[in-house]
Amino acid sequence: MGSARRRTGSSVAKTVVAFRAEDVVLDFLSVLDATKDEELRVLVASTGERVTLRARTTPDERVAALASARAAAAADTRDAPVTADALRAWLASVGGTGPLEVWTHSPADDRRTRRLLGHDTAIAAGAAHGSGNSGGTVWHAVGDSPYLQFRADDERPLTPALIRAKLDFVNAHRPHLLGLDDPEEAVTTARVPAVERFFRSDPEERGRLYALMSSLDDGAATVADPWEFETSPYERERLDATAAWVTRWCPPGEGRLVEAGACEGALTRRLADKGYAVEATEPNAAFRRRLERAAHGPGVTVHPHGLDDLARAAALPAAAYLLIEMLYYGQDLDALRRLPTDRLFVALAPDWFDERLRPWLDADPGWRVRDRAELVAPRLESVCGARAHLVKRGSRGVLLERSHG
């Protein structure tokens, strides 16, 4: 039994901050059970509702109280349902001047709404008591995490009665969630855990978890080196192999390179060290500032362009364009035809290559494959200070040459 379950006494103000009312039942039912002799206050962020679960009430009574909370409509905002200032004010009012214990979502939850709320709640809990990001005791539910395996600090197997309470709640009060296609809101089997798992996290670890799982939006740039290019053995091997592959087919003397989506310059620096003139492009302003600091030098020029900008303007002719691990963001692959070069170095995870790039190449006679290279094999690796681990998927390189026939 983890330390969170041993905390007793009315002097500790206890609260759950969850995005939807159903999240409280699905992710925090063991908390409702463990605190049944104490008052527990709940903030439902998507609707702004505050629910007070009275002391000396059974889990079934507490679930019934949550069932009466308004079911959030699809139109409810997903970006900032409760502002950071409102979170701080509410948590300060709950805790008063005494200790505060908060349960909330994981900053690495696969659902954007939940990870953002978990990240912001932890910061607000600290600020509410004047101790910075690390104040109070904040427990994150592992929640929906299909890509990461977590090292939890507290694991709570549920009794058959508690599991039944979860199932009955969804079937009776939120059945529409079972048939949704919306990945943010659908209730799936994996989102109804029979063992609830929680962890505590310091500000740096929390920030890295949030950035890692926000790789498809601007949240990735909230910390430096979110993908751990500088410290990961896998990532260093991948980058070294990529630079060597480029050198084999396009030596420095053949002309400048354009590196699209250069991020913070991990590959840019390797290429510059080999004597290349590199036009490094990065549309994200935070990444671009770090790129400018890390990859400065006579051989490197930094631009704010994204892939569409490069194709539209066609203003940077080059010996080759490098599209390295960056075609994951829904770009229109037809833009590749308009890039002012006859050579493209493309690297992707093998499954993405097979599902996304290969069909496009098969339908486009304008490019031919000159070389394929397995740059790095898949590998299991710890991330975020060994809080979690995952399979790095490997990287496949494909050199494309424009067909002029």
C-alpha cells in the first residue's frame, strides 16, 4: 500500500482535479474509496463544476454524486477549460494554510486535454502555497498511456465491487462514450483500469513527460531537448548514422544542404562539423532560438520556414534537401515535388515509411529510389529519468533522386 493511502487526518486538504466527471470514476475510484471517511473535493475542469464528496460516505454514494455532474458537451473548450489562475485560486481555497494533497491526470496522458490539465494542476498546486512548482503533494494517475510503460509509486488493485462500480457508471450514465470515434473522449477497455497506478513527479520530470507526449503540437518545445537527442544512446547512434549516410552520397564539396525541421540542431551540428554549408529551417520559434544558439557558425544559416514555405517559395536551391524524422505532422507530400533540388534524403520510422511514404512514391513517377539504409534498429530505452520506458521504433533512410526522363 503506497504512502498516499496512509495519509489520514482532517488537516490534509484532499482534492481531485479531473477533466471530466467520468474521469474521476475511471482513473481515481481508489482515491474515492481510500478517503471515504474524509471530505474530498473535486474540480471538473471541462465544465467548471465543483463537487464536494462528504466524509463518511460510501464509494457508491460518491459515484452517485458524480453521476449528477453535467456531462460535458462536445462543444466545451478543450484548450483551457480552467485557467491557470483559476486553478491556483481554487487549490488555495481548498488547502487554506494547511497541507494539500492533489490527484490529477498524468502530464504524459495520451489525451491532450488530460495531460495539459495534469501538467498545469501540478504547477498550480505548488503556486497555491507559495512554494513554486514543487509545492504540495501531487499524485498523477498513469491514465491512458499506450506508448509508455511507467514506474509507478503507488499501485492499487481494485476489488470486484469497485470494478463493477466503474462499469455500472459508464453503462448507466455515459453509455454514449462507448461508441465514440473521438480519441480524446472515447471510453475503451484500456481506459477502465482494474489497477489504478499513481506517481509523483518533480518539475523537471513532469515537464519532460509533458513535452515528450506533446511531440505533435507546440507543447514539445516547453523544455529543451524533449526527445533527449543529447543523452539517449539510441538517438546519438541514429544521428551519427544519418550524418554518415548523407556524407556517403553527397560529400560536402557538392554544395549546400537544406535541413527542413532542424529542431534544436542536433543533426545540423554534426553536418557543420563535417564541413557542410547548411540552411537549417525550423518554424517553431522556441526550437529555432535554441537552434541559433547551438548551431551558430559560418557554415550554418537558420530560417523560420516550414516545409510548405520551402516548396511554395522555392527560394533555397540546394544539392540536397534533408527531411529527417519530420514527415509525421500531416504535411502534404506533394510539396516535395516543388522543392528546388534533385535529391531528397528522407528518414522515417519503418512503419511510417511503409504506410505513408511508400504509397506516395508508388504513385509518383517524378522520383526514383537511389538508396535505402537502415540507420538504426528498434530498441527499448528508458526516458524522462527512467520514469518510463518505450520502444524506439528505428529509422529507415531513403535517398530519392528526381527522375528527368
